[in-house]
Amino acid sequence: MARSTVSFDSAGIPLAGHLHTPDTPASGPRPALVVGHPGTGVKEQTSGTYARRMAERGFVTLAFDAAHQGESGGLPRGLEDPAQRVEDFKAAVSYLTTRDDVDAERIGLLGICASGSYSLAATGGDHRVRAVATVSTAEPARQFRLGADGTQDPALFLSLLDAAAAARSAAARGEDPGAMAMFPESAEQARALGGDHGVEGFEYYRTPRGRHKRSAKTLAWESVDRMALHDAFFSVPLIGPRPMLQIIGERAVTAWMAIEAHQRATGPKEIHWIKGASHVDLYDKKEYIDPAIDKLTAFYATHLTAA
């Protein structure tokens, strides 16, 4: 498997990607996958792991940094813009259609965590995508409004909207609007704020386990009010009759979001549970990634077949 650095445009913003290409012989253009990273993540983390593993299974894969994040362009830095994130997936598909080694009729999407929801939205509106799968589906707008487990006090999000409004006014006055911190300073603080799920996120993003210098530690405040208006699951009914697979850890507190997306789907659909896994376990733990890769390989091999 070879990895090369590529770039492509998304609504005027240059995106940075890693293209993974199988080194085994092929009789013609290969099926391809666009792989999206979790919120605050970068292509060198879990999306890169899945891209590499799927390339080893015979797919051309493209892992990329979202606009405003990682090595991609876009200001302000650290902006989580749901509409732009969906556009990024479509732009990645457009890039793959220009490559001679990719069969433009056999392109699928693979989204992890936040990119799970964005990949579903992109598939609903882009008929070039033949199949979509997700790992640890999470929808950022729902998570901000309702919490990872869906039980958050609504007053918390209202307070975030107050802070976002104040930041916009500060920027209008020429002042520094600041940014929203995404992680606390310790695992103990993470547990107090988010329970076991909060600790898992802290351990992945803030320790040597998964830490990367370019992953986002803060988000631009205007991310909050952009998410207030967005529903990435709105277009899920448009995915059918194309197939949709969601891979979820059986201990994931975020599973309710995947279940909601599943209920909205109108075409072939499946939730595949990984025994013993939490949401974040599926980012990097081999004992859980291995069965996920097997399931993804079978899914795409079936649904990205040559015409």
C-alpha cells in the first residue's frame, strides 16, 4: 500500500488529503472510498487508520482534513461548519472521479464519529455515492444540543449560544472573540463533565494514545450557532435505494444517534454491533477495528461491484 499527499478544492477552500493506493495488481480502475475524521480529529488519526486498512483490502482510499482544520485551509481556524463538512465529502468525491486509477461508478463514503453523520448527509444529496458506511456515528448538532447520551439539560446549550453571540459581537468590535475549549485539563475533570465517554475522549485526544499536534483543541465560537441550525440526518431518507451500514460499539453511549439515523433510512440498512466496544474503542483498538474492517470490506465488496 502506497500513501501520497494530495490536495483538492472544497467551495474555494483547499483541502489536504492522504491518498492510499493498493500495491497489488489490478485489471482496471479500482473502487474507492472517501474516509472522514471525527470532530476535532485529523487525517493522521483514526480516519487514516481506516483508510490504510481498507486500502490493504483493495480499495483506493482518501482520508482528508476538514476545511478550517488540520492541514486544510479556511478561516477562522477550528470552525466546525456542518454545511461545509458535507461539502467537503462531495468535493472529495469530485476529486476521486478525476483519477484514472479510480472507477467513478464505484465510490463509497466512510465516516467516523461526526463524519458518520456528515457522510450520511452527503450521500443523501450526491448520487455519485453508491454506498455509505459509518463507524461510531455521532451527529455534532445533536451532541451539542442534547449531550453524548441524549440526556443533557437544554440550558447548557442555551448558555453556549449566549457565549457564541457574545463572541460574534466581540469580533464585530475588532476584539479577540476567543475560542471554545474542547477538552478539560485532566482525566478527572473529563469524568466529572462527561463520565466514562468524556474520559475516553480525553485519553484518545490528549495523551500519547492518539494525540496529534494538528488535532483541534478548541473550536471557533461561531461553530455553536451554525450547529444550532443543522440536522445532518434530514437527508437520510434520500439515501435509499442505496445501501447504508452503521458499525456501533455495543457500549457506545452515542448509539441512540445511529439508531435514529437507521430509523429514518428508506433503503437497505443495517446496524452492526461490535461486542464489548465503546464509541472511542473503535478509533484505534485492534481487537475492535479488526472485525469492523472485515464487515466494511464485505459491505463495500458487495455494493461497489463493477457494472
